[in-house]
Amino acid sequence: MSIQVKDLPFDAEEISKFAEKRNEPKWFSDIRLKGLAHAEELPLPAPEKTRIADWNFTHFNYQIRSSAGSQLSELPQPVQKVMPRDAGNVLIHVNGVPVYSHVAEHLKEQGVIYTDLATAIREYGELVANYYFKTTPIDRHRLTALNAAVVNGGTFLYVPKNVTISEPFQTVYYQDAPSSGLVAHTLVVAEENSSVTFVESYLSDQAVGEGAANIVDEVVAKANAQVRFGAVDEFTEQMVTYVSRQAEIARDGRIQWALGQMNDGNTLSENATNLEGDGAAADIKAVSVGSGSQKQNFDNYVRHVGKATQSQLLVRAAQMDASNSIFNARTKIERGASGADGEQTQRVLMLSDQARGDANPILLIDEYDVIAGHAASVGRVDPDQLYYLMSRGIKQAVAEKLIVEGFLAPIVDLLPIDTVRDQLTTLIERKVG
Amino acid sequence: MTIPELKINDLHVSVEGKSIVKGFDLDMKGGEIHALMGPNGTGKSTVASALMGHPKYEVTSGEALLDGENLLDMAVDERARAGMFLAMQYPSEVSGVTNADFLRTAINGRRGEGNEIPLMKFIKTLDKKMQMLDMDQSFAERYVNEGFSGGEKKRNEILQLMMLEPKFAILDEIDSGLDIDALKWVAKGVNAMRSETFGCLIITHYQRLLNYIRPDKVHIMMNGRIVKTGGPELALQLEKEGYDGMKAELGIKDDETVEA
Ligand SMILES: Nc1ncnc2c1ncn2[C@@H]1O[C@H](COP(=O)(O)OP(=O)(O)OP(=O)(O)O)[C@@H](O)[C@H]1O
Ligand SMILES: [Mg+2]
């Protein structure tokens, strides 16, 4: 059976006009056209065990205007909620359009760049061009190509050599335009010996209805650089999401992913870390809660190339209602990556008889002198734990909720911004409740 | 306030189809402390679990009434809210849930919606009870029993007892694994609970605990039922003679012979 792919609703002429209207440089609109050409030809990705052929990744309105004002007090309520309590480094996008930003002066003086993608390609074009679609190829599949073709939002964070920053950088995307699509591309670049924390929140309002999100995040950590990357995805149930988060880590560099994958709609997620340099390390932690009848596919991939590279992957998920999720964890150790150490654990809690969850551990090892381990389990709430909590007078539903929230807590606790942590906690409570 | 009453009549309990408790009787009132002793595997914990409602333990006949209400008809959480408490021999660990959150949820579960305990009052009470048990404040924010030592788990059970203030508590080997100081703290906690409105059944192997918490009655259980009841002196006698002496005195043969 051949997979029927819907035709794209836009053409080269339309995209050129879109680029022109946005005053984009030629190199950038060329990438758009290249993306379009690929998107017309390439197939959708083929995630294992999840049928995505009839998901609407392509039909949405990408030319949207922001409805929000640019005063803090005019921002939509859900956005204000996740804003830092004191003035932080923030960038707010509404319907893909940047409406508010703030970066501390002393960081700008040190050469830190934190701005929306459209501004970045105009003002720091060369720098952006060095990193745009470098960890992730445009032609990986139809969805990456689509991202290149119609990107309408995104963030650029650049941290110069030897600059270490403890305050986090936060980006919030909020969608409320009917039938809209958010096509966002984010670059986080940490130069040698630098250290940075970045957190993104994606939110949408029911007003979007049937919409789409196509997100490509690229992270580059140069030698001895450290990146902490947090995310909370919270799109409404009629939005279809493709999200790719990919990092390239050089010698002795380090990345920590803390991902709260809480969409209510169908989601295809690709997370990948390339441990290119010797001594590079990755710590990947992801939580999700499946609810309603949503279908999700999560692929978490770590590739060990350098010697003595280390990775730890922890996925925890709860499946409610009639949700269906597939979790793939892939650890690949290339020949030559001697001394590599890759561990992965995936645990899925099933909270309903109609729910489905599948955890697939995959180790691909081409080198002898390595350590690799995996654990995967799909199970139900421990009856002894449930009994213990209930024996203190806690109702079964509440006890289950406590257990599930506790089970997901190790990842929540990692998010470096308290308002985002609260966002995730509230979300878990809502989805599990 | 009325004095609570727990009546257990001719209780029979099976585990996985095997009959373990065979005709257990007990009457207890608020203000009383009873001790339950008996050899390993005789069914003491099984009685406790069946009364609390553990799903694995099947009550095949008999009744258990708390203030006239049939406990056995209630779900586990309902029994707790009716006033039962069991300090377990092997308390579960619940990762990711702090002791404080757990306790507050439990207390509010009893008080009901709209009548939640004010946060400050809760914190103050918790502080006070932890001090009484010589527990470090950090235990409030630690995950329920996770990484607790054996003795710390036991102390945490007593903390829950003190916070929840049930009508009846069963303490299942609360003294096992406790060092002598911890034993005193735990005894202090239980003694602080003593009142007309609280009754307690202490399951133990050692008479030592009973030096600190003086029982009104001591019951000896063998082969799934209580075979002898007496005062505190019974525990002392048992300590001297052992179960073999007791069996000889009562003319009890081993389980197999009785069954055959
Ligand atoms: N969940 C269970 N599954 C199988 N057998 C059980 C279970 N619980 C209890 N039993 C069996 O029932 C019998 C009584 O056990 P119980 O734990 O009640 O004894 P106990 O008197 O508390 O002993 P101890 O003093 O060693 O704690 C034992 O033979 C035990 O193996
Ligand atoms: Mg026992």
C-alpha cells in the first residue's frame, strides 16, 4: 500500500512573496525554496508503529498576524502565567510574531544575542547561516523540509566563548489564530567554555481549532560548553505537532534536556543528541502524559561518536484514557567511541485499560570497549503503593494521581524556571486528574 | 465524646486460597492498649491486613465492627476515614511524593472538601509531632519512605499515626529494627496518643516494647486464633518460657497435627 500524501497548499511564488514581505536576505529565501522543493518530493517520516499518514501536518494558515499588544499587561493570560516572577531574559511570540522581549544589559554587553529568528537573520545573518539547518538536514523528510519552506517564527540564542550565564533564557510561543500553523525554528549556540540555560514553552488556545505546529530546534555546544535545555509543550487537542530537537556536542561539552511533552493532540517527536567530541555528555530526561484519544510517537536518540562519551536517557510517561504512545529509545555507539557509556531507561505507567503504550529499547553498538545498558517497562500502578496511600484515608483516584505525579516528578524538578515548573506541574495535574 | 469500640468476631481470613486466620476474636475500646504476640507465621499481620482491607486478604467469614459499623463492607480508604490505622510491618515507598504532601492529602481526605486544614496549622502540627519523635525536619520534604532506614520508616509510621489521630491503631512490629533510643521515642509518641478516644493493638515479639507502652491486655495468638489472654505478666511469662512452654501448658499441638 502506498502512503497517500496530501498536496502542499502553497507554491514557490507564494513563498517568495512571503519572504519578500518579511525582508529576508536571499540566502534565507533560497533555503525556503529548497525546502519547498524537498517538501514536494520527500515522504513523511515513517515512525515505527504509529500511523501518521492522515495527520494534518501541511494544511494550515502560516501567514498570520499577532493579535496581542506589546505591553506586558496585554499579553494573553496563559503567557503571563509562565513569565518569570522577576524580570528575566524573555522572548514572547504570539502566533509566531515576537511581541515582547527583554534581555539583561550586562548580557548584551558580553556579546550574548537573544532575539527572534526574523530579526536574527537580518541583523546577524552570517552567524545564523553558520548554524541554520546544520545539525538537522533540510531533506531528512517532508516535515523538516516543510519547516525550511514556511518557517514563520523562531528564536536565536548565541553565547560567546567563555561566557557563563546562570539566569535562564525563556521563550514562550502562544497560538490562538484559527487554523493557524506555528512553524518555528530555534538555534541555541554555545561557544567554547560557555554555559547557558534555555527554556521554551509552547501554548495554544482552543480558538486555533485544527492547527499545526512544526518545530525544529537545533543546539550546538562547542568544546567544554554546557547547555541546559528545558521545554514544555502544551498544544491543544486539535493541533498536530511535529517537533525535532537536535543537539551536536563537541569535546567535553555537555547537554541536559528536560522535556515536558504534554500536548493534547497528536504528536511526533524526534529528540537526538550527537556526542561528536571526546568526553561529550548528554543527560536526557523526558516526561509525557497521554490523554484523550491522542496518538504520540517519541523517538529519543543518542549517538556516541567521540571517545569516553556518556549518555543517560530517562523517559517516564503515563498513559490515560484511550491514548496511544510509542516510545523509542535508541543508543548508538559508533566504532571508535571507546570508553563510551550509554544508559537508557524508559518507564510507562498505564492508567486505563483502553490506553496503549509501547517502550522499545534499542542499542546499536559497533565498538567493544563500552558500557551500555537499557531498561524498559510498561506497567500499572503498584497495588501495594496504592493500598498504602489509601490506608491513610486517601481516595483511590487521588492516590493514583499522587503516585503518577510522583513518578513524573524527577523530570519536573529539573526545569530551571519556577513558573515553567509550575506550568508543567499544573499540566500534569490536569491531564492526570 | 463517645468511646470508640472495635469488635472482631470469629474472623477467618485466607490468602491465595490458603486459610490463615481461623476464628479470631477481639474486643477493644478507646483508652485500651492491647498487645498481640505469637510465633512467626501464625497470622498476626494477616489479621491486621484483613482489617485494613488489603486486597490480597480475603475474609471468608466473621465480622469486624467499628462503632457498630461493618468495617468489612468498606473500601480501604473508607476504613481509614472511619478511624482505622495500620502501622505496617513493611511500609511502601512512594517516590516523588513528599511526606508533607502525603500527610496533608490524607488529613484533608478525612476532613473533606471545604474543610481543609489551614496550611500554617498543618505545618505547625507537623513540626511539633516531628519534634516529639526526634525526627529531623528534612523528613517532611523527603519522598515517602524512599531511602529511609528501617528505623526511620517505623518512626514515620508513628508520625502518620500522630497526625491522623485515628480511633484505633494496629502497630505491626513497630519495634523491629529500632535501636533503644528510637524505641523510646516511638513509645513516647504512642503514649502521647493515649486517651479515652484512642485504642491501640500492638503486635510485637518482644516484651521490651511493653515496658515502655504498658498494655492493658496481652493476647497470645497461635495457629490463626487467640489462644490465651492475660495482663502484662503474660508477656513476661512468654519471654521466660517461649512458645513451646506456652503450647505445652495449653495442650496445643503444631498446626499440621491440628489440621490432620
Ligand atoms: N501475601 C501473601 N502471600 C502468600 N502468603 C502469605 C501472604 N501473607 C501471609 N502469607 C502467609 O500467611 C501466614 C501468616 O503470615 P503473617 O504475615 O500473617 O504472619 P505473622 O504472624 O505476622 O508472622 P511474623 O511474626 O513473622 O510477622 C504465613 O505462612 C505467610 O507465609
Ligand atoms: Mg507479621
